Amino acid sequence: MATARQEQAARQNLEKARQAQSARSRGERTPPSPGLRTAQENRMADEEFAFPKERKEPLVDARHVRNAIARFSQVEGVSDRERDQAWKRIQQAAKRYDIEIEADSWRELSQGGKASRR
């Protein structure tokens, strides 16, 4: 079940998408979104993902590492062993991009562990 904050964010995302589609239909050029494009993601090696088998949670820059931490508990269909391995990959990427992780284990994330800049 979605929280009120998630529902509000979803409504805002839908409105942005509608505005962009409407602008494109009028022939306006719209800037690309700041995230990875599908083609870029498809060219990435499996090792660049926190969950390489599922190709979920790319770890290509600091922003994506923070996002992987924030969305870690939302990844479905993976075992605890896969989560342990993904957490190690995230910790390595966080160190590489100088991101401090407050949680010592992925199990703490549901208790409010966060990533922050050092």
C-alpha cells in the first residue's frame, strides 16, 4: 500500500509526463531526463548493478548509489544471500563515490538507515 507521500509523488510524475508528451506532440523539443536512458542501461555490464542477475539498481555514480540505498528494500524476488551480495556492492560503490552509509547492514534500512555525503 502506498503512503500519501508516494501517491503525491506519483501524481506529480504523471503530470510532468503529460506535460512533456503534450509539448512533444506540439513539436517542441524537451530535454532528456537526468537519469540513465534505456540504451545506456542496456549497454552496462552486469557488475555495474547492485543486483546483477536482475540488472536492478545501477551503481554508476553517487546519485544512483544513494538511490540504490533508498530503494533497496523495494527490490522483489531476491534471496537474503543476493541482498547480502548487493549490499557489499553498494558499500564498495559508496566508498568509491565518498558516500557515508549510516546503516551497517541492509537489514537496518527498514529501520531508517540512510546515505549522506561525507
